[in-house]
Amino acid sequence: MTDRPPHLADYREPPVDEVVIAVQFPPISDLTEDLLREFWKTIRDEYPIAEHQPRLEGPIEASGPQQPFTLQLAGTGGIQPQGRLWMISDTDDFLVQAQNTRFIQNWRRRHAPYSHFEEVHDRFWNNFNRFQSFLEDQRIAVPVAQQVEVAYINWIPQVAMVDFLLPAAETVITIDGTKQTPEEQNWNAKYLLRDAEGIIVRLYVQCLPAIRPQSPETRGTQLGLIYRAAREDGLTGTEIADFIASGRVTIVETFTQITTPTMQQRWGRYK
């Protein structure tokens, strides 16, 4: 298994709710939904459940203003766009997603404790290599990845944003001698980390109120950190590996810098 960088902060009970490692590439016209199901058969022992989902759409990172990431749903008439296949582990916590422009490995919090990034990372490479081998067996050209994405989605229930997010804490004001905290707020930031040699690297931080539709409903905050590295004419395998590693480190270090020491202690930070 991949080793964890020794300098990174670590937590006994981190609030991470989902981890994503993904690559995006130009459309593979020959990769039909039927072939995606054939690929599923090659990993079905580990991911026995398959579900069809609407496809994901969105441009790769580029210089200048960026369009927000959107999920495009299939239309109701005419030719339906090719969809996305979910391949789910029997424990429901690991998920492989594939469509003709993306390959994604997820971990989702269910009943087991967080496995940490190293297991998600190793599963991504194992399954992505299988995917590329499957394409070769089908005599389909293996695409050159244009974008790498690493994302951590954190779920923080029943704690005011000002109590765990340092930028939000700055929004506390005093009116007539009484401290006032926002009844509700969102906090979003976008950082351009690199724009050189045709490679664009950005970090997105998105913090917003959310409700879990469980019984009873739980109110909380979703804190997402999304790292993307892209080059339109493609990334080498070494660059993909390097940016995945860099994305993980960037996200963990950013999380440590923007959250309060009090909450880090509650999450069991031990290094």
C-alpha cells in the first residue's frame, strides 16, 4: 500500500465523508454502455452491484474565467446521451464510476471507519489499470487523460460554521455590545496554484449548510476541497501520479490551515 507522507496532520475521527480520485479524457466514441457493463464483469467480484446514472459533464480547467461544474441530466426526447455506470462494493463504501470521458474511484462513509487515502489511491490505480487493459483488449485506443481531480467532502453536523472554519469566524460582529454570528452563511474560494507549461492547477474550497434527509433530518455543513490539474493536450502517467499525490497533500494542508484548533482537537488530531 502507498505510504502516507509523514509530515501530514492526521486525525482519529476525521469528518471526511467522501474521497474522490478521478481522471477526465476526450470522449471515447467506441466505449458504449454495453461495453461498460462488460468492463464491470472484470471487477464484479469486488464490485458486485451495478447502477446506471446520468453522465457528468464539465470542461477541463483552463486559463481565465471558469464555468461552474454542473451535472447534466439526460433529456427526455431524441437521442439520449451516453450515461455513467456505477460499480459498487458489497459494503457500499467503495465505488467505481466510468463513462466515455471519465474514470472515478470513490470512498463513501457508510458503517466502517475511514480507510484513509492510501487505500482509495491504491484501488484507483488498480482499477484504472484494469480499465485501460480492458480498452486494449477491445482494440480501443487508450485515451490520454487531460485532467486529474482529487476531492475530499467533509460532513460536519450540528456545529456552527464560525466554530470550525477560520474564515467564517471572522464574520462575527458586535452590535450594541453583543456578539452576533451569522444565522446562515456560505464560504467559497478558488485558488490558481499553477498556470505554466500549459498546465492549470486549481484548488476549490466550498463550505455551505446542508441537510441530511435521514430520519430524523440532520442539519450540518458540507466542506468540500477539490483539487484539479489539467493540460488540454494531455498528462503523462507520471504527471497523473504526481498530481494525485500533490492534490492529496494540498487538500490536507489546506484543511489544517482553515479549520480551528478546537475542532481539530475534537476530531482527534494527533500529529
